[in-house]
Amino acid sequence: MIRHTPRLAAGLPPDDEVLLDVPDERLAPALVAAGRGDYGPAAKLLATSREAAEWENRDRYTTRLAAFARSRPEWFDDWLGASPHDPDALLLKAELAVMRGWESPARAELLRDAGPLLAAAADADPRDPVPWRIALDHARGTHAPHTVFEQLWEEAVRRSSYHYGCHASALQYLSAAWYGSHRECFDFAERAAQDALPGSLIQVLPARAAFAYLTSPSGKLPRGRLDAAADLAIALSREYDEGDPWPAEVRNLLTYVLVRLERWEDALEQLRLIGPYATSFPWDRMADDPLGQFLELRDGVRIEVASMTPLRTPRDRARPGEH
């Protein structure tokens, strides 16, 4: 292990170069401006994503901007005051309300109060699937029955059949930890992955179902089903460049699944592909310090791989006089 562990660090950035939840080159300036109290770049970013129907980007930007507004609300309050009917501001307002509701002890009550905000965001642009992703999160928190979930899901896929955020939210609703079962969750994930477009992050849904199973074990699923989910996600990960921030979250999730399955070499490969882009999810489910958890796990994976690596090469094993 002492011999091989340093070599296994090749391709892994040093700990002090690993960053958590790095914004992309479009979001970063909007967050910096919001920190100065200027909502203009954030408004422009969301408007551009809506006009170009960049629904995946729009969903990610909405989530990150709402998280920022949760702790630094002044810039967003100014935006709402200046443009109360702006569809992008209404979307962010709905996301922020649901986010705050989930964090409150009075979750059910606050989430029910957020219902009209969701309706306003959905009405503001009928093409947009992101309000329906928020509505699916809302349904989970308000104990909505399956009939309501199915109506929301139908509205979501009508707007974007392959929207990853909506699929991920629906998967959570169907998980055993909420209102479904592990089998129902896996069935949904595998069907969606089979129908997904090439390169779509939806192909990682079975790995998300595996994550749900591994973090909330009840009942028994065949190991082969978990390995197949991981294999599909590995194949997708290899389609993206090393150190690409776009698939960073799914690679972090996949790494967790591979570690739980004790597939150490596959996990080390994903850590190299992740590069410096650690993400809060899934590590914030295990520790209050997600970056520290990621770095600790990274060291652990290297040690596990080193422990499986033969101490001597074939040349080392050659008898004296043999060449």
C-alpha cells in the first residue's frame, strides 16, 4: 500500500485545488453581481435560458440562484420589487419558497402556502418544465397522493420529455423513502434510461435509484441490478471529458454508489474524471462538511485500490540469473 498509494494519486488534483459546487462560466458572473446587490445579470441569465429553451441550464441556474437568495435576499427582493410579474423572478420566487419550506419544521404548512406561487410560475411561461420540477418537489413535501403526482408528471413530460430535473424529482417521489418502493423506483429509472437520448444524464437515473436503495435499505434487490445501474452510469460518464463540470454531480453520485458496491477501481476512475469538481450532493447526505467527506472518501478509495495491487511486478518475481 505504501508503495502504490502515491502512484494512485496520479490524475487527482491536490486537496487544496478541489472546489465545491463550482458555478459555470455563465452563472459565476451572475452570482458575483448578486453579491454586490445587482440582480441584472441573474435576470438576464434566466431570461436567456427561457428564450432559448435551455431547460436543463435553466433548472440548474434557478436552483443555485435560489440557494444564494436564501442567504442573501436583498438583490432578489429588489428584482421582485422592480418586476413583480417577470416570469424568471416568479420562477425563482417559487423555487425559493419551496426550498425554505423544506428546511422549516412547519414544512407541510409552508409548502401548502407556496402552492399559488407555483401556479404563477407555471402560468408565466406555459412552455417551461422547470415549474413542474418544483411542483414535483412540492408534492413530495405535501404528501400528495399518487393521482396528483401522476398529473404533475404528465404536465412535466408534456413540456420536456427528457428533462433530467423532472425525472430526478419524480424518482425521489417513487422511492421507498417516500411514497413508492425500491422496485417501483428502479422500474421507473430503467424505463427512462432505456428511452433516453444519447448522452442524456437521464441514463444515470438507475444509479440514482441504487443510491436511494443503498441509503434507505429495506427489502432486497439483486446485486446484479445495482451493478447494471452503475455500469450504465459509467458508460455515460466516459462520454464526457475529464474535469467537465456539467456531469460533475452525477459523477459524484456514481462514485458513492461504486464505493458502496466496493468497486474500488471503478470509483478511482470516476474520481479522476471528476477532477476538481466536488458537489454537495451526495456528500451532504453523510456529513455536515461535504467537501471534507469527499476528500476523505477519495483517500479511502486510493488506499483500497493500493491494498489490492500486487506488491511485486513480474520482473520483481524473476529468480536471480533469469533475464
